[in-house]
Amino acid sequence: MDEVKPLLVDLNQIAKIIGMSKGTVRSIIKTDKTFPKPIVFSTRIRRWKMGEINRWYSQVLGEKLPDEEPRKKRKYVRKPKEA
């Protein structure tokens, strides 16, 4: 049977999928204006659309997310600020 992929993901899942720590992902969310906005269910529950995370990852890092296994930890490099 095929595995069902989630449509909505939380911070922990995003960190595992892209291979970065939760702290790094939180920092990216605060500083990167291109990072997708979450769906807010309550003050403590936020989820992101997996498709939007995939698009963001492709735009920022220039590669697609792997389908099967989490990536190894990698360093996030910010784009230079535009004047």
C-alpha cells in the first residue's frame, strides 16, 4: 500500500524534512520573507502546507526535497539583501 504524504506539516516535520534544526527553522521563519506563512489553528498550533514548503525549498536552495528520507543537516545561507 502506498504511504500517504501529509498535506500540512508542523515545525518538527519541516526541520526533519529539510535537515535543519528546529532553532534554525525558527530563525528562517522570522527572517526570510519568502518563507511560507503558516495556517494558525490556535495560539500554539501552526501548520504549513507541504506544497508551499517544497516550492520555498526549491527557490531558496535550487533543488527539490527528497521523497523518502530526511536530508542530512545543512547550513542555511541567506540571500544577500537587495538594495
